[in-house]
Amino acid sequence: MHDHWHRGPGVRALAMGAVLLLLFITAIPVAQADGAPAPGSATLTKTCTPVGGASYTPAGSVPPGTKLLCQVSITLGPGSYSTLTVTDVVSGGGHFTDTLFGGGTLQSDQLNRQVYHLLSISAPTICPPKCSVPILTTIIAPTTLGCYRSITNGVYLDEAGVNGHLAVASDNFSVNCHAVPA
């Protein structure tokens, strides 16, 4: 059996060239060296930690009544954006009176789903190499819903006139009556 790969470096070079051409044609994005998202795109992060920085076991859980400080960070790639909005959705936490979310305007309060408006950036927003926007919110682990509850806390960045979200992030936690400081 003949191994055509051993016929010479020409066949290997031709195959590597074909792979590079395929990558170029399919427009796989090149990583940004400066940490900024690609032009016209965005990244979004959300991190919630108990006030005072305590951590609990089991991991990812907090006792009922724990106040969590959440930081949302938006980074926009270079370009011009129309009106941007940031919305936060709390799921699994009962009603607004159970979670006492702070830092946004309540838009909808349904059982186990509250929607909060966090931020609007109007008119064209022009970002040179990149723009970063921090947002702080708070949430209370419900005391009225029993000992075991999973809270999903998602945040969404949308641009007027663009279908779908520009970016999505979440930070979820569990309410556990038996959580103890780690």
C-alpha cells in the first residue's frame, strides 16, 4: 500500500494551503488582540456574590435571606450602535416581594419570573476601540419559598432594530436552609 503523504513535501504543503484557504473563505473570526469584542459585537458578564464576600457550602448555595451583590459588565466592540437596552430576568424566585431585586425598574412581575429594565443607552453610541459599562444590582435569596429553590438570573443586551440578543449572561444560585459558611 502506498502512502501518498510520503511522496514529498509538495502534497503536504498543498493540503495545508487548502485548509488555510478554507478557513479564510468561511470567515472564521480572528481573535482580538486587545481584548475588545469584534466590531459591532458585545460581551456581557454577570457575577453575583453574597454581600461581605462569604461563600457557602454546598457550593453555589446561600441561606434564605442572603443579600447578593450582582455586577453586570458590558463591553462593546468598536463601531456605532443604535439604542441599547439591558434587561434582567429573575426566574424561580417567586414574586418581586420574595426577591426584592434592586437596581432596575420592574417591568413585569409574574410568579417565578420578574423582568427588570436595567439600562438604556439612546441615540447612536460610538465606541472607539471598545466601550465598557458596569451595572450593579442586588437580589435577596427568598425566605418565603421553602428550603430548596434554584434561582436563575439572566441578563440580556439588545439593540433596537436587531433581531436576537447582542449578548446574554447569567449567574444562578440555590437557596438552601442548610447552607453554612465555607
